[in-house]
Amino acid sequence: MLPLLRSLLRAHGGRVLYSAARHSSATYLQSFILHNTEVVTDHLTPEIRLLLLTPRCKYWHLRPEHWPYGDPYWAIYWPGGQALGRYFLDNPDVVRCRRIMDLGSGCGAVSIAAKMGGASYVVANDIDPVAAAAFALNCQLNGMDDLPFDPENIIGDDAGLWDVIALGDMFYDEQLADSLHRWLRRCMEQHGTTVLIGDPGRGHFLGHPIQKQLQKVAEYSLPESTKQENYGLTTSAVWRYQPGCS
Ligand SMILES: C[S@@+](CC[C@H](N)C(=O)[O-])C[C@H]1O[C@@H](n2cnc3c(N)ncnc32)[C@H](O)[C@@H]1O
């Protein structure tokens, strides 16, 4: 397995670090991504083509310190995101004519799936500037004009605009999980927002108090390549957050 990905997965239980980008113009970032990823469809939503890091890419084999940017979460389609993407494509009623916020969008596949499912308005949100460039490229690759991208940390903000907040593989850090939990509860209580979480059963997620207020709505077997990259995880699920229903 690539050293970079191995360290990323290890960091999954810890703090996310973002090193200063050496070159950060959108054009440079897009050119970097195009040269260092390849188009992938062997995931749960093969309808969506994505530029991702694979064993055929140079950086798969190099040590993490050679990677010029912050941790490339955007270069992987995480199992939680894959489950959400599949769920949106198979259940378009969940997103059709709705306003969707894809929080922690990474490569952007969940946003693209929501748009394909008929969402009226989709915004991808990620605090990593390289994810913005990857998202724009992935939109183009799937014949979509760039969907809106929000680079701000919106956790804690008023979320009245959204019918659905989707979170793929976002419960990987205890502090982040706690602040998400507080915010999501407020979004639901104040605005009746539907909250959907994709997660393959990671420790931080299964052990978090939010578990008591979740209802599993779908579960999928992961493709072989995703299983190999994710230390023996075999399935990924979509959960609906329903505070007060524990
Ligand atoms: C494990 S990746 C999941 C990516 C995508 N949802 C998927 O399932 O493929 C987590 C993503 O969350 C982003 N992230 C971390 N903290 C965030 C925050 N406070 N607000 C928005 N995005 C954040 C990271 O930059 C990263 O792209």
C-alpha cells in the first residue's frame, strides 16, 4: 500500500494537518492533480468518474514527506462517501428538488451523485483548497458545470438553507465528531434538516454518543480495491440522524 495512504489512514484517528501549499493557484493545482492522479470507476458509484490516486500514480509509492500539499483526503473516495453516493443514485427521492450540503466533500463524488439524483442545489464544502481544485475537475469529468464550492469551516454556522446535510467519512476525529454532533442536532432542531452520514463502521464513529440516535438506512458491500485500501473493512452504511429517537 502506498506510504502516503498508509500514513493518511493512520492519521484518520488523529489530528488533520495541512501543510502550506507550495503552489496554490487553481490552475497550478488542477495541472498537478491531472498529472498525478488517474480516472477511476472501480468504486460503489461507477457511473461517476473520479480523478484519484491509484497504485499506478507516482505518489502512491513515495513517502508522505514528498507530497507537496496537506493530506490528500480528496485523492481517495472514502467508503463512507461511496455508500452515500450509491444511496443518492439508488434513492433519488432523497435528493430530488432538494438543497444539499456535502460537508467535507473531498473528491466531491457525493455532491456529484446528489446532482445526478436531481438535487436542485448542491454545495460541496471542504477546508482543503486542493479539494476545491479536485472537485472542479471531477465535475467537468462528469459533464457538469462546476457546482458551487464553499471553502469555509461552516460547522457551527446557521444551516437554515439546507434540506439535507450529507457527511461521508467525517467521524474520524473525536473533537470533530463532537462539534459535528452539536451542530447537526441544532440544524435538525431549528430547521428540520435531514442529516445523512456515510461510514464504514470506524471506531470513532461506532464509539460516539451520536450512535444512539442513528438509524441505518442502507448498507453496501465494498468493492475489492476499497476493501484492500481500508484494512479489512468489508461494508459501508448510510445512517440517518434522528435525535430524540434513541
Ligand atoms: C475522510 S475525507 C472524506 C471525503 C469525502 N466525504 C468522502 O467520503 O470521500 C474528510 C474530508 O473532510 C475535510 N474536512 C475536515 N475538516 C473539515 C471541516 N471542518 N469542514 C469541512 N471539511 C473538512 C477534509 O479536508 C477531507 O477532505
